[in-house]
Amino acid sequence: QVQLMESGGALVQDGGSLRLSCVASGGYFKNYLSGWYRQAPGKGRELVARISPAGTINYGESMRSRFSISRSDTDNILYLQMNSLKPEDTGVYLCNAVRNTWTEWWGQGTQVTVSS
């Protein structure tokens, strides 16, 4: 059983930056399709960015210009660098790892709040 734990969420001002981290135990990010999703209040979960075992990166719509996903295989940590944050980026950011069609894991999430 893989466990994921996010950290780094905070209250920041419009235009600020944050770096989120997700630590995995019981498995290795390098073996899974891993990513970040966010859930804004009253909205569904949306993809922010994901990275494949080979290092191929995909970003959600409108995410590429301000967000950057990376992975440390040495430390087994998944990162999300977020720049030029806007109030509409407010939400819970969740870490995800997918082994196959039937098996995936989610973290509990970390709250990001951007004030105007």
C-alpha cells in the first residue's frame, strides 16, 4: 500500500509563489504515473500536472505557464512549483500516483489559499 503525504500549502498573496511537496512511502514515484490535481471550492477535481516514469510531463489546461512539476527519484518526492499565483488557484492540491488501470493512490491534500 502506497501512502502519499502532501505539504507546502499556505495562504499567499496574489502574485506569490509556493512549492508543494509530496512524499511517498511504500512505493516509488519513478514507477508510477504521478501528478498533482486540485479541487477548488464547489468544483470538480482537475489535473494540474503529471509526470510519467520516463519523465514525460503533461499539464492541465492553462497550467503550463505558471506551474512546474518535478520529481526527485533520490528522495522519492514529487514537487509542484507554483508561480504568479492567482485567487482562482485557491483549492486543495492533491498528490496522485497510478500503477495501472485498477490501482492508484491519493494523498489527503494540502490547502492553498491565494488572497487578492
